[in-house]
Amino acid sequence: MRDRDGVTALLTIDGLTKAYPGVVANDSVSFSVRAGEVHALLGENGAGKSTLVKMIYGLVKPDSGAMRLGDAAYTPANPQAARSAGVAMVFQHFSLFDALSVAENVALGMESPPKMRALSAQIRKVSEAYGLPLDPARTVGDLSAGERQRVEIIRCLLQDPKILIMDEPTSVLTPQEVEILFKTLRKLQSEGTAILYISHKLEEIRSLCDGATILRLGKVVGTCDPKTTSARDMAEAMVGSALHVPQASPSPKGAIKLEVTTLDLPAKAEFGTSLRDISFRVKAGEVLGIGGVAGNGQDELLAALSGEALSAPHAVKLGGTPVGQLGPNARRKIGILAAPEERLGHAAAPDMSLTENALLTGAIREKLTRNGFLKWRDTEAFARRIIAGFDVRTPGPDNAARALSGGNLQKFVIGREVLQNPEVLIVNQPTWGVDASAAAAIRQALLDLAASGAAIVCISQDLDELMEISDRFAALNEGRLSVPRPTRELTIDEIGLMMGGAGDMDVAAPEVLA
Amino acid sequence: MGSIDPLVLLAAIMMASTPILLAALGEMVVERAGVLNLGVEGMMITGAIVGFVAAYESGSPTLGFVTAALGGALISLLFGVLTQFLMSNQVATGLALTLFGLGLSSLIGQSYSGLRAPLTPDLHIPVLSDLPVVGRVLFQHDAMVYVALALVVGVWAFLKFTRAGLILRAVGESHDAAHALGYRVKLVRLCAIAFGGALAGLGGAYLSLVRVPSWTDGMTAGAGWIALALVVFASWKAFRVLAGAYLFGGISVLQLNLQAAGSKVPADLLSMSPFLATILVLVIISARKKGATAAPAMLGRVFHASQ
């Protein structure tokens, strides 16, 4: 097989189609990847990228179409077959086992691993050769997100893959860690490994990839050379329409609304993070952006602010009143609202209707109960206002929260809090897994709310988002918060340093643990 | 208490502990694979009756134990198919299995009540069995006592050193990750469930063939539940299961002897002492080293490959 440049293609995808009940995930998708090429797969959520790579990795069988690897037909029956053919994959949600050691995790991803001791030596050797030091004896549950990803990458590298598939590899990394990853990938590329790279981050794709295939609703809608195409053009090709960029109207900053002083909170869960000595203030009309790599205390901070976790009374103050000992409902009553990261199960009850979910946080401020009885009509009206105001696409408020797509449910969850006119709104990952146009709408809603005089704390791992909407920026690192600084003055390198960088990971402890 | 012979007592402990040791060890493997099977009691009593019937009809205790293991495995596969393929709730299905096993054994055992099982011979190991004191306490038991001990070592080594053991632990730790890597989660779990059923069956048969040795309705009398509790308190570790089982067996034998010797302590208090002591000791062990969090992360969770 020869591709458009007349160079032999390593992997050729020809007309792959996969349909699930009610949706065609991939509709006759074709493209090819050369040896030593970094090829990007672009597309919004639901465009079919994950299904496509799962077919290449043997996890899903295509309904029709063919794949070729080198000169031979390639029809992997299962991941084992894919791995022995030379296809390796790094998963978006890591396929790791928290309670097992690094070496055991690596062994589970190999066909015929050597003895544990030999494998440990091999892990050390390969990980250092690629600049990703790892201690094979450590328990994976104790590793940082960056280190966990190293485990996955090393697992792939030990099998000398011809093709490495990477699904959203940088979403959990600091900028410095991303640099290390890119160095590794470029080294692999120079050794002739083809890399299939899935990401939302267009600037990364522009700096790393040689070719790109753009998917929309399961179909290939175009190809481009990322080095010469602007990020905006690629984004519009993905979405299929012009993008709306959120605009902040500069609002005069008012009095201090939320004040957190030396907040300490020991970790509750086994792999949780303790909050240490956190202090910051947010004024009316201001957006404070809090960045940081996942697992550095984001969930715990949200819980401490929303009232799910109680703290010393004076550690959290609203307009000068201590609220540290108030629970979530008491805080809602005085105007502190929150939208947590996990949509299903934390922000919304999956099997309850949107009306019921609207009631769950809105009952107090929207006065949806009387003498302990529910006011269903008012509640439904409230749910309808959210649906209309935030363009939530659903047949109606009787639908279960679970039935909504991620983006639509997120709009509902954010809208539910925004419409209650909070004094302070705390959001965690407000646009996680949401497509570009819905994300823009959510960000605009947050900016509008700030303009109307609320104080907003936006916790997010998406640095672009924080740069776009926050007035000041601070980073969480192992439960500590850096001093907030005006966002406009910051460079991406400074942000990386605030997030803890990758400096301490570079020299992973070399001593052997028994 | 002069009437209690300490040597007889020590020797009796090994026998008394073997049924729950076997059942708890099997359940531990099941739970390490991420499955919570509350039907241990039902599988034990099924093993007790089918083992008894086979041994009585054939006159061979060996055949009895083999049949008990097969019977336990077979009835556990009922649980396996329901929970793994038909996605039924593991807690409810396990409870149902216990009730089903109790009823089924009662039905099969109707005409076997009060009969005596053929004798299971004690081993005589040259030299070792003839040692003074130690020989009588440790080396003059029937083969199943040693099979149970060998199984403890075997299970420990299997989980720690073999690839199959690693895969089993991986499945119990994160079935989604194991599936993504291409392991057959349901098959692994089904094998673990069958193994757990076989061991519970052996434990039951040990009751009806050696310890009692005859068939009475409901003769397991909660031993399966003790085995379940042991697994949790032993933090899913094979040698702690062994320690817990021997502790429980030891105090059971001791309190029986005390009752027989006419102790002044009320019999009711003595009867509950094994339960109290076992729970107490194991709680202390597991509290000390954050043992409660050693549970397999997927314990009791339904796996559904959502591709």
C-alpha cells in the first residue's frame, strides 16, 4: 500500500464502520500512518475517536472495513493479538491497578513477561533510556498522575511497538511534564515508531504532529498538516461551525466576598490529599482560577468550600461571617453554591429526573418546599428555566440525568447554580469532557455571573480555560495553594512552576526498595 | 480443671479448625477476584450432604471428599452464572444460595439422618508420628488437615508468585483496566467462584465425615458465616486466615472441654466465647495496620463490558 506521498504506509485504515444501537460511531473511516509519523486524530467528544482506536487495539470488532499493518491484513481478535502484532496503547483513563506495584502493572500489559526481578531491571533500564525514571517496586496508587502515565508508556515501550496509540495523554500533566513526554515521543519517532495521537489541545498537536485526520460525528471530514494550519481553523473544522470566544466585560471589583484563612484539613480517603495552610480572598465580580494537576487537593478544596467538609469556623468566611462549621445547606442559604467535578453521582443523581435534580440543590434558595412538602410545579418551572436558559438539549425536565450527554448535563448543573444568584460560586472542572461550543457557553455564563457581582472560584485542570476567564490565578500542589497572582502577568512557564512543575519527578528516587 | 488433657485438646484444635479454614480460604480467593459470595454457608452444607452420601454409599471417604468438592463447585457456579452473566446482585444472590443450599441438603439428607460415616483413617507418618508429644499433637491426623494446610501455602504462593495469581488480583483490583488489557474478567471470576465453592464443599464434608461424623440437618450451624467474617478480619491474607481459623477452632474446643469439666462460667457465655475472641483479636490485628482498606477495590461490584 502506498499513501499519497508514495511512501509505504505502516498502518492503513480502509473504510472502517462500527454502529451501536442508535448511533453510528464510525462511518467508513479511512486514513493511513507512515513509520516514524506522529499522526493526530482530531474531533469533539462523540466524534468516534475512541471507538476507532479501540478497533485498532482489538477491543472492538468493526462491522465492516479492513485494516492493513505493513503488507499484511490486520484483524486483531483481542488486545493480546494487537500487542503481539506491534500495536500498543496508552489509555485516557489509565488502565492501571492502584494496589499493585509498578512492576506488576507492567507485567500485566505484556504477553510473556520475564521473571519479576529481571523485569524490574528492564523497567529501570528502559525508563532511564527514555528519560522517564521509575521505581518498579512502588505501589501505583501512591504515584502522581505524571508518574502513572510513565508506567503505561514503559509498559508499551518494553514490547518494542511499531505503533503507539496515545489517547488524550497530556490532559493530566503539567506543562513541564508535557515537555518530557514530547521529548520521549520525538525520540520514539526518530526510531521509526509511528504514533497515533488523540488530543483536544490543538497547540500541542501543532508542535508535535506531522499529519492530522479530523473526525466529526463518526466521519472523516478532512485532513490537514497541523504545522501549517492554525488552531482556530482546526477547531472550526472539528466543530463544523464558527467558534464563539467568551468575552469578559471588565467589571469594577467590589468588597471581599469569600475569605479563606490558613485552612487545614486532613485527608479523609485513603488516596486523598490533605489541605495545608490554604489562604486566599475573592472579591465580588472576580474570578479566581485554581489550577493544578489532578489529585493535588481539588476535590478536597471544593468540599471544604461547599460545606461537605467542615473546618475551623474562621478558616472560611463569607463577607466577614465565619462559615467553617456550616454544612452545605446552611451555606447554600447564605449564598455559597458549588458545582463539583463528577457530574453523575456528585453534582447530579443519575437516575433522578432533571426536575428532581433541580430540587436537590435549589430547594432552599428557590423556596421549593413548604412545611416539608415539595412544590412540584415551582420545581418543574425552575428546571424548565435552567433548560431554556442554558440550552440544555433534552426532551424535557422529566428525563433522567443519566440520559443526558456529558456536555448537556454539565450545562444543566452549572445553570442550576448560576440561576440561584449565588454570592459565591465554586466550580470544579466546569467544562471537563464538554465539547467546544458547550464549553464556551459555560464559560460565558460564569463570566456573566461575575459581572453581576458574584465571586467565583473556578478549579480546573484546563490551563487555557483558566487563562481565558480568571482574573487571578493560583495553583494547588500537594494540598498547598500558591499565592494568587494576576493572570495577565503570568507566562506558561511560571504557571508550570506554580503547579509544582516536573522538577521533583525528574530525579525519581533511584534507591531500591525491597 | 484437672480433667482436661492438654495434648488431646491441642490435637482437637487442628480438627476443629479445618472446616472454617477451608471455607474461608476459598472465599478469600473469590473476594480477591472482586466477587462477594455470601453463599458460603449454603455451599458448605451442600458439600456436607453430598460428601456424606457419596462416602456412605461407596464406603470411601476419599470419594466423599471429591464429590463434596465437585458439589460445592457446581452449586457455586449457579451463583457464578447468575452474577457474572445475568448481572444479578451479588449480595442477594449469595443469600439466596445459602437458603437454597440449606433446603437442598435437607431434602437430600432426609433418609441419611443418624447414619454413621465410614471412618476416615488418621495418617501414620513414620518417625514424625512417633515423636513424643509433638507427634501426637501435630502428626496423627487425617489427611484433610494437612491438605488444608498445604492449600494455605498453595494459595499464598499462587497469589504472590504466579502470573495467573497476578491476573486474578488485577481483576479484583480494577475490572475495567483488566478488560482494557484484554483479560477475560468473567472467566477469571467464574474460576475463582468455582474454586471457592469446591473449598467450601470440602469444609462441609469435613464436618459430616470427620468431625461429627454423621449427617444432621443444618449441621454447619453458622460456620460459613464465621468463614466470611474471618476473610474480612484477616485482611484478605492467607496466613491470617489460617491464624484466625485456628484461633476460632481452638477456643471452640477449649470451651467445650470447660463445659464438660463442669466449669462455673455459665455455658451460654462459654458458647459465645469463640466468636467474641476471634472477632476481638482480628479487629485488633486489622485496626493496627489499616487492614480494613486492604479490601479488593472491585469487591461486590458488577462488571459489564461497555464497549
